[in-house]
Amino acid sequence: MADLDHVSKGQQTTALTTSTLAFTVCFAVWTIFSIIGIKIKAELGLNDTQFGLLVATPILTGSLSRIFLGIWADQYGGKLIFTLVMLVTAFAVFLLTLANTYPMFLLAALGLGLAGGSFAVGVSYVSKWYPQKQQGTALGIFGMGNVGAAITNFGAPILLVALGGQWKSVALVYACVLAVTAVLYFIFAKDDPAHTARKTQGVKHESFIKQLAPLKHMQVWRFAFYYFFVFGGYVALALWLPRFYTGAYGLPLATAGMLAAVYALPGSLFRALGGWMSDKIGARAVMYWTFGVSLIVLFLLSYPATDYTVAGIDGPIDFNITIPLWAFIGLTIVLGFVMSLGKAAVYKHIPVYYPNHVGAVGGMVGLIGGLGGFFMPIAFGMMNDMIGVWTSCFMLLAALVAVNLTWMHFAILRSEKRKNPAQFGPKDLPELQDLHTELKEGV
């Protein structure tokens, strides 16, 4: 790419480092309701459905905003848009502390959710600093900013205790950190090469409508549905697991937050590995591993606790079959790990297939993925209220993985058939075909 001819490794590293750190802070803010939401739930007397809506509302804004934020990043440069997103979000987090009714909390949560839209901005910005063969690894490293969810699940309970259990004080700390991050990012980040070249050459950017043109391809929506699980499911569980641990296992909030962080951490840190693997062995292979392992793990996690009575020598014996806590934690770690690989693999596809529309396509894929993080916590809460089975959340995710795996497999088969029709021809061996001919001719 001509735009990268004069880009040094140091400049690439600076762009990737500043963006990853900024996205980490944004993601930590985006998932803050997973911890302070439990305090708010008790304060307002919310049921699980209302709690699910509260923690999911920021995910809605973060999802819907990704499409236009990604396009604006392509048009006006990621540095400017990223900075503005962080400043506006910091103000919204401050306003959260002024809320005192459930509708006001939901309204404030909508503004806070802009933090999640920063992902589309970062994808557009970072991808423009690297050649195609390195984009998978670079975007995987940037995606490690998802570790912000683990930072919140682990650190926010500690901060909450240190601040005397005042959730509003925690929100103020988050607002200040995000505002400072925005200023530092604007100082140290540089305009991406593509944006600089357009300004130098006086080239006008494509219109908003033209940027949306690739969205007519079914392939884009298939990538988006993959992301609905690997990212949306990840966010949903990061938000829901503290509530799950306190309800299903009766753990205190601080312990539940730390165990949720144990799930969220590999779901973030190994995204770079997923990007590297996608560069080396191909994104398709990584997606097969992601969906296959996820299906097995979710099947095991879906098994509900069941009471049994059997006849014994000295009379009936009552016992309960459920997943021990240590085994449950181990399975969530495996799930978070393969989800992290899948998140990177999905975004490896985008600059390869749509190099001139990374913001639009990446934004749409991120939008649909983020909607998974919005709808699923609500669904988890509703299912819990209606049927009272804590593991129903994993049943829903297992069904989603099965659909994804099936769709991907048959889409790949159709693609290969178009490229190599000879490989999908008659399956009879030549000798058998000759034999059939001889039999027909009566030889």
C-alpha cells in the first residue's frame, strides 16, 4: 500500500499502543454496570429482567453507534473521532451520578454506551497503519482492549469497598480517568496515513451512502452473526456472570466479580493470539475451532442442577447433580479463550475482503455483535424470571453456536464449489463409471 511507504515501525507501535490503551479504558467504562448495577438493583428494588435491561442499555448505544462512528473515522480520521467519543462518554458517566430513578438511569446508560462505539473507530484507525499480512495480528492486539471488562469486574468491587460502598464515587473516578485518557490520546496519537494522504492530495472522502454499499453483501451479515456470538456473547456473560455467581452459587459480590474477571481476562488477552493464528493458518480454521470447542463447553455448562432420589440399602438416598464451582470456572476460562480467538478471526476477514470500507463493514459487524451484548443479558434475566433455571443462559448460547457453525460450514462449501466445481462433481470412481457404461451396453 502506497500510504505505508514512509511509515516506520515506531509509528505503527505508537498508533497501536495508544489506541489499545484508550480502548481498554473505554471498555472498562462500557461494562461498569456489571458491578455498580448490582448496587443500583438493590437500591431501586429491581427484578432480574429490569437488571438485565439496565446492564444491557450501554451495549445498545455502543452497538448502534459503531456504524456511523466507523464511517466517520474513515472520513475524518480515527484520532479526532476517538478523542471526541471519549470526552462525550466521560460527561455521560458524570451525569449518571445525578440519576435517582430507573428511567433516568436508563437514559444516562444510553450516553455511557458510546464508549463501546470506540471499537469501530479503533479498527478503522489501526488497520490503516499496517499491511494486509499484519492486520490480523495488529487488530488482535487492539482487541485486547476487551480486558477492560476484566479490569472492571476485578477492580471495581475493590474500588467500591475503598470508597465506602458508594457507587456514585466509583462512577466519578471512571469519568475522570476517561477524560484524562482522551486528552493524552489526542496529544500522543497521530493522524493515520490514509487520512494524511487524503489531506495532502486534496482528495475528498466517499459519501456516507457510498460507504454503506458493501452492506448489501450477505457475507457481511454472516460475519456479523459470527460476531453476535463471539463478542456479543462475551460481553453478555461478562455482564451477567457476577449476578450468576451471586445467585446460583451464593457468592459475595467481590468474589463474584473476581471470578467473572477470570472469565473475561482470557477473553481479552488471547485476542492477539487469535489474530496471529488467523494470519498464519487462516481465519476459517480459527473459526472452526472457536465454534466447535464453544459448542462442547456450552453443552456442559447448560446442564442444570437436578435433585435425584435412588433406592439404597438403608432406604432412599437424596443427592444433587450440578457442576462444581471449580469445574464451572475452568469451563468459563476455556470458553473465554476460544471466544477471544474467534473475535480476532472475524475481524481478520474485513480488511481482506473490504479494504476500502473497513469503517463501514467493521462498524456493522461490531454493531450486530454489540446487539448480542444488549439482547442476551435481557434474555438471560427473562429466562431466569420465567423458568428459574440459572443455566438457561448457556442453553441459549449453545443454540446460537450451533446455528453459526452450520451456516459457516455450508457457506464455505458453497464458496469452494464455485471456485473448484470439478471437486464437487460425480463421486463415482472412473472404473465404476466404465463398468456402468459396459452394463448399459450389454457387454
